[in-house]
Amino acid sequence: MSRISRRDFVARSGTCAAHLALAAAVAPDALRAAWAQTPLGTVVAREPFGSLEQVADGIWALISTPLGGDRTTLSNGGIIAGHSGVVAIEGFNQPAGAAWLGAKARELTGRWPTHVVVTHYHADHANGVAGYLSTDATNGKPAVRTTERTRELVLQRNQPTDDARTAALQQTVLVPTSGETTIDLGNRRVRVVPRLGHTDSDLSLEVDDPSVVFCGDLVWNAMFPNYVDAIPSKLSASVNALRRDRSTVYVPGHGALARQPEFDRYVAVLSEVERAARKAHDAGTSAADAGNAFTLPASLGEWTLFNKVFFERAFSAWYRELGG
Ligand SMILES: [Zn+2]
């Protein structure tokens, strides 16, 4: 961090992709190892950028391991297959990431993805989406599904600009935000649920039986979340709505697969941030000072945090909501 001024750092690290790139640059080896902790699912493919884990019959999660420095994928994502179609989740950081997942879908299910869903606009989830529309898409090119707001934000903000991505997004099937929609895969239904809080437009993909939830960046596991666009009260409400009271696999946006204990630990982290932010706000402490003074209680375990600015960013998000 020493050669990057704090202000430059804040400006450069707005997106989750930058957040992770910086993390990779400074992560000690022990943390890199912890990131790739023992998988919860059965690993069916392992690459420098991540592992594909089978979490249920016909459902796989790509758990990215970005701290090794390979940026093909930075976020998690996955595949949900049914008799009549295959859903690919996330566009990843680079087209090569999406093309890789498409090829894995064909290898595992006999089909290239028929549906692609992007959960939110951040570059590490959206920038590679054109990779699904490559010439390898032998059974027809899938339409990209996301919300109108997400499409707008990708087109406005994401760098570098990319004509193939723009073209892919021009054919987006817009997901309504008035209520959930269903992708019918024959023997299986995937609920696509509009939510918000990590950004002002997020999607979760939810399967009821078996109970599997692709959370997008509403949930992070063992890495402190990026609040750059967060609306923290909405984030908490969305996370509470994602929680199930039966045995469930949660696929977070970043970090290893989660079960209930990991999910609840994340909820506790959000609560701890809220408690401290409200207290500091009441006391008139600046977000920078409050972030600088903040630590997570040891009882919440190891959370990868690479610079105090990530705490400051969380406090700033709360201060936006609390006013003043
Ligand atoms: Zn994000």
C-alpha cells in the first residue's frame, strides 16, 4: 500500500474487481491458503482461478480463488442444469471465464448454457459475459438475463469498454424487479429474485429442492464485503430474506461455499458493522476515523481485510443512510 496514496486507492478500488486485485497484491500466503479452504462440494475441475464444485445433482458452483493472481474469474458463479435447459450464473471478469464455464456446462450436461444470469453490474461479475456467445455456443447463443438497472450500469460504468459485451447486453432479456420470475428447466425451476443492498439492483438465484441459493454479492464468506455501492439497511434485509431454516448450500459472491454457520457468521459481521457505525455516527466521529478504529471481534473468526479503507467504506455507506 505504501506507494499508493489513500485517495488514489479509494478512487481505484471502487469495484469488487479492483478490491480483489488489490487484495491479491498484498495477501500473505496464509490468507491465500485459507481462501482455498477445504471444499464443501465435490471438486470436478480445478484451475488457477478457481474450482468447480458439485453441490447437488445438476448444480455446480465455481468458487474463484483470486488471491493466486489469475484474473480469469474473480467472483463465484455456477451452473444449474435441468432436462430442458442449463443456467449459467455470472459473466465473470473476462470472456475467457464465461467461455470456460460454458465449456464445463457442455462437458457436464451435454449442453452449452441456454440461459445466462448476471447478478449485478460489478465488473468481476459482468465484464466477461460475451464469452458465452462465442462460436463454441453450438446449441444456439443464450440470451443474457439481468435487470434494466444492471444493464444500464454496466454500459455506463464498466471499463474497459468492450463492443462484444455491449452487443451481448443489447439482447438482454430484462428481469422484472416487481417480483420474482422463474426459469423452468423441465424437471427443475430456478427462481430469479430481484433484491438490493450490495448495489441498487441485485439478483439471487434460488432452488428449493435441493435447497441451494446463489447469493451474488449479497453474501461474502470469510472476506470482508465491499460496501462501495451498498445500501446497508437494504443489504441486511436482503440477507435475512435469503436465509433458510433448513439445510442449505449458499453460494456466496466471494469466498468458499457456506452452510448455516458461515451464513450466520456473515450476518453477525454485518450487524457488528451496523452497531459500530450507528454509535460512531451518533458520536460525530468521521467515517475515516471510525473505520480506522474498528476491528471485528475475534469471535467472528478470520475475515480477510487488506486495508482499513474497506472498513471506512462500510462506515461511509452507513453514514449515507444515517444522514449528516
Ligand atoms: Zn459486487
